[in-house]
Amino acid sequence: MIITTEEFKEMGFACADEDLELLDGCIKRAEYVLSSLCGRDISRMLSEKNEKFIKQAAAFQSAVLLNESQGGKLSRVSVGDFSYTEDGEQKSAEISPTAKRLLCAAGCLTSIAEVAE
């Protein structure tokens, strides 16, 4: 996996202890989603240069999937100095806009994927 549940929490995302198993599944699904977006296995794209961005993208996508799985509606998410608002209406087919931006910064999106955004 790209990130662990511990790394997810260290990035400032919250997860109750009773939801750790659910979070683990969301992290795995996030990896599939990001790999699909990039058109190749995201875990093989990790390098010293882009590792931080890819891990953050996985965390943001995992948070979206976790929120959706819990059926809750997040209104504001803060990670360190960065915060964003989420309307809770996202569907699992959608990708976190923040995750997309982080993947762009990591150089993981091909020009074809960028046009599809």
C-alpha cells in the first residue's frame, strides 16, 4: 500500500479506532483509483522526488472514500496549514480534486489524463 493507517493519521486526517478496518479498505481502494487515473500502478511510480505528493494524494482520496463509506457529510477538512471544504455529495466514481492536483505536482498524470479532467 502507498500509505499506512498511521501515515494517514500523521497527515492530520481523523479516523476513529472502530473504523480502522474500514480505513484500511479505503486506502486500498484509493490506490486503485489513483492507479486508474494515472494509467499505471501508482505504487511503482514512487520516487524520492514525488513520494510526498503521491502519499498525500492517497490520503485525500482515502478520506473521501472513508467519508462516503461512513455515510457522513464532511463540511471542512484541515490538514496542517491546508484546509478544504467538501459538500458530502461526492460519489465513489469521483476523484478528489486535491488528489488530482497532487498527482499533477508529482508528475504522475499523462497529458491524456490531464485532458480528461
